Amino acid sequence: MQRLRESSVAQKSPEVPEGAAGPAAGRGRAVHGGRARSGVAPTPTPARAWPRTAARTAGASVAALATAGTLLLAPAAVAADGDKVTKNTVNQDYSVTIAAQFTRPNGAMLSRALTYDPKLVPVNSHVTVSERANSDRTRVGLRVDGLVANRTYGAHVHTGTCGVRPESSGPHYQHRKDPRTPSVDPAYANPKNEVWLDFTTDGKGEASSVSRNAWRFRSGEARSVVIHEHRTAAKAGVAGTAGRVVACYSVPFNQSKEAAKAVSGLLGKLF
């Protein structure tokens, strides 16, 4: 499987295309500084004909890959805390795990992980989110540490990315969309149609939760994990509600196919 990592793609320098040094390279001579290491002078014209065009092409291809990597890994919010992408596979099956520390919202530059209530989600507390998906199933995992000990929080996947205001993340992601908003009908607001990740911290303020659903996210419609102040309600009229939004983490759910298309489309224009 092909892997893309946010840091390594953007930092690679363009390499000389194989065979680009002209006929001398074909005869096993390494050309350097205008002289062949074997002591035999290279053929002047072919040896110097490639650099400008080939280097431009190689550089453009690296830029294209970097751009595609950005499309895959970066949500709308700009990361300021060095979020770590530990695994990201471009394939029919999608797998991603990212982690960050919560920070306060800043209008000039937004972190992916924001706390709106530092008393409940302290600054520098940690969050990790993972997604594992195949053609028809999705598993989402959430892990936190550094939160208030022995406390229950609500958590769900939302449709928007995190912003300066808690409401920026929008409503819950729903596999079958409720025609009425806000959605408080248990027929739609339930853990099978949404992604619920409620958790209760231990004495150290750590917790983890997992949601498994028999469907896959629609591309671009699931963009964050939101933490609420209390457990999610399930009764009619209040189903899906969990009080105030106290923290939010922007996550690139189900973006592998889009990145693969972006790489293919950009390289197709270059070669």
C-alpha cells in the first residue's frame, strides 16, 4: 500500500530522472562537474541538454505531490500545533490516526484541536482520533488524557471543521439526514445513524471510546470530533443533545480517495 506523510512529501528535493545524464549514463559513467569519473570525457551536447527541462518537470512533480498531500491531511483550519499523522494509506481501505494538544481559539491561526472551556478540557490536554474504513464499514476511535478526572463527556463526529466559535463545527454527521433541524428525533439522532463517542475519564483524566457503523462517511461531510459537557441524550425531543460544546478537533475523515485523485490529476497534467 502506498503511504503519504505530511512532512516527508513536502521536504523531498527533486531527483535527477534515471537516464537523464545522456548517453554517458547509459555506459555506466557517473558524470560530475563536467567530467566523467572514469576519466573519459562525456559527450558534451546530450550531457547538458536535459537539466533545465527535466529539473523543472521533477520540481513540478514534487510540488504536485506536496499539494495533494496537503489536500489529504489538512482540514480547513490551519494547524499550529504540529499535529502528528502516524499512518495514512491511499487505498480502497482507509486508515488514519492523528493526535494533538488542545489550545485556545486564536483568530489569526487556528489549531486543529481547540478547547472552548479550559476548566473541562484543559489547555495542553491530549486527543487522538483514528479511523479505519473499508467499502461499507467505519470504525472511529477516540482517546483523551489530561481532562477532568472521573467525569462523563459526550462526543460525536460533526460536519464542520473547528473554528473560533463552538458552533463552527455544525451539526452531527448523519448517514440518513433528518429533514428537520435541529435533529432531535431518535429515528435519526442515534448511535447507528451518527457517530457517538461518549466517554468517562478515570482517576487520571484519561479515557477512550470506539464507534462502529455499517456505512462509510460521505466525502467532505465529516470534518471533526466534538466534545460536549455531558452524556448524549437518547429520548425524543432531546435525542443527540449533550449540552455545550467544550472542545473540537478537526479530522480528515475519509479523504484517501480524494488525495489519490488529486495526485493522479496533477501528475497527468505534467507528463
